[in-house]
Amino acid sequence: MNNFEVALCDSNEDYILRFASYLMNEFEVGIHIFTTPESFFADDGNYDVTIMTEEFQEICDFGSNKNMGQKYILCEHRDCEKENHIYKYQAVNYILDDISLLRRQSGSCTKKSISNSKLIGVYSPVAHELSLPFAMALAQAYKSAGRVLFLDLEEISIMPSLLGKHCEKNLMDLLYEIDAADVDLNDYAHSFMGFDYIEPFLNPHEISEIDISGWEGLFKQLAVAEYDVIVILFGRTINGFNSILDGLDKLYILGKPGDYFKKSQDLFYEYIARCNSMVATEDVLLPMSAKNLSDNSYQIEELLQGNLGMFAKKIVNANRQSAN
């Protein structure tokens, strides 16, 4: 397969090197950096995607015949609404959200085959307050195994609030369109800190409206998706939850210390036994809580890069070593 080539054009060398570093860490693509318009147009390479500042575009408009593939302009003003123009001064993962061709191609560049994809579940019988950050930390930890998709199936999710971003389409839209012949997960997926996610349900009524066949359709779609690992945070109102369990490669059961909370975990294990489920489970007790977190005192990025993120990586690495 020919390499997928990306050109990055910006006279701000520090900015473009950090941009390139992020791309190289997340995607298997060829990266070409140009810090002057002259060096870019003197180069004889052809590119699948070209990301350039307005300075480069001005020269490009004079009539270059260079093959730049899909062209995106990094603009200085947030309110720019021109087609293929993206606000420059935001997180790189948000910029990449708008470059669908790159995200789609990155799936075909993964080293592992689809047949090796894993379904990793997270469920907390005690409704742990850090269920969502822990599941997101797992998704980030699993990115060393390839391309990762994260799904939050909670009936009430604060994920959009944590990310500070609301998407046009969410899981409910995907489930409505799941039977369409041309449905493409890339149309619903967005990137965050090394993994993809689909925005969760808008309200608790939506998730209860999905019947068993709807969930089966989703998991059939996931089976052929171009992801190496799919991390799923389960809520409490999923129809056919017992039938989904056996399709998981692993289920992390997130609890809390103490006899009171252990009763909920024991009841959940009894439920698994009644379902005759053979899913591999692992109990997780987090050495931290959200009691010291207050509004505007933290960011989700800090949680995933801090102690919670390191804890999740230790779990993933320990399981990988035991498997070997």
C-alpha cells in the first residue's frame, strides 16, 4: 500500500513541529514540513492532505499546479466560516476532527488487522464517580495497541461538558442510521488525546428507547470497524446487556472499598453467573476519588495525564504481560 502523505506548511517553526509531532505519534502517515512558501512550491512531492496557513495560500492562489490533495487553511480568526478553513489556535486533536480524510486513512494504516480487534468493557455496579475518566484513561492507555474507539453508553453522560465540545451527530443518530448501507463510523467519530470517540446520548430517555436489535446492529458495525481496540463504558439501562457481555474480551468492574459497596459488586457477579456469561472480568479499586475536585480547578486532560492515567496504563501493561 502506498504511504499516505501529509504536507504541513507554516512559517512558525515551533508550532508546526509540535503539530507534526502529534501527527507522528497518532497516525502512520508520511509528514513533510515546510516553513517557507518557496521551499514548499520548489518541492516536487504530491500530497494527499495539505494543511497550510493563509500566508501559503496567498501564494498558492497565483496558480500553482502542485498536487496538494485535500487542502485545509489554518486561519488566525476563530469566526472564519469559509469552507476547509480551520481555526489555528486550538488543540491539534480538534483541528484533526475537521479533516475526515486523514482520520479515515489512519484506520487503514494501522499495523494490526481487524480480526485482532478487542472489545473492552467498563461497568461500575456502585456508580463510581470516576467511571467516565477511568474509561477514557483506559482508551488512552490502549492506544499503544493501535487505533482506539471509545463509546460512553451511560444514560447521563457529562463527556461533552468535560471536553467542552458538542458534536453535530451523536450515538442516537448512528443507531437510527445503523441499517443504512453507506453508514460510516468516521462520520460520527472525533479525536481526543490519541483515541476516537462518538458523542454519547443527549438524555436518559434516548438510551432506553434502543431495543435489542438496535444494539445488535451497533455491535455488528463495530465488528467490521477499523479499530484495534474499542473501549465501552456501560450504563444501567441497556436492553440485552447480558447478550453483549459474552462478546467482550474483557470487562473491568469498577468498585469502591468497604462492605457496603462490596454488596453491589457481589450482586453483579451473581447476575453474571445467572446469565452463564463467560466474560473475563477484573475488579478495579481506584486509589483516588473526585471528592477533592471542584469546578474550574482541573481539566480532563490533567486527569488522563496524571495519576489516573498512570494507573490505567499499569493495568493495561500488567494484562499485556500476563497474556504473554
